[in-house]
Amino acid sequence: MSQILQKNNHYLYWKTLKPITMSELTFEQLPKAVGEIKTKLDNIEQLLLQILGKGGATQNNNEYVNIEEASKILSLAKQTIYGFTCRMEIPHCKRGRKLYFSRQELNEWIASTRIKTVREIEQQAINYITIKKGR
């Protein structure tokens, strides 16, 4: 018996198998079972790519979120985020009384506050001294 799935005029066919328990599976049947699993995974991957678009399963970073989502993303209290916006320390948009945050800008804001490691600071100092001696 075959099943058909239609998505945007694309048809995917695959065989439905009777569920096999581990006790029913023999060593000789293993290569065939693995091949069928791979085929099903390939079909699932193709479906996901069609559903999500050609960009794959990556999340859209240009998406705007509200204060609650920003709070979850940053793991900060809403009041802390309100304080950052009041002091203009965090990128945001305001429409009426609502605050919106770009996921991409939130990620960039987090990355901009990265603290260098001791090794990076030492390497930066060595590079600076080397350049000064070369003059």
C-alpha cells in the first residue's frame, strides 16, 4: 500500500511498512531496514525543506519579538529590559506603547558585550608591542 502527500503540487510517495519490533528483525533483514529508514528520513528532510522554504531549517533572525519573547531570549526580567530601553542601552523599536526587538539585533547586542579571555588580551598586547617596536 502506498501513501501520497501533496504539498505545493509536489507529490511524495513512500511505502508504509508494518512496524517491526526488534525481536522480529533478523541480522539478514538489517540492511534493508536501515535502507528504508534512510529513505524515510530523506523524504522527511525534503518535506521540511519544502515547508520551510529553500533556506532550510534556520530560524528567521529578522523576526521581531515582543518584550516577553525578548525576556526569554535574553534570560532577563522584563523590568530589566524596560530599564535598558529607557536608558537606550538595547536596540528596540516602539510602536505606540508596544516594544519590539529584532532577534538578529538581540543576538548582536549579546555578542557585543563579550568579554575577551586572558589569552586574547595577551595576544593583543603582544601584537601591539610588536607593531610599536617595528616603528
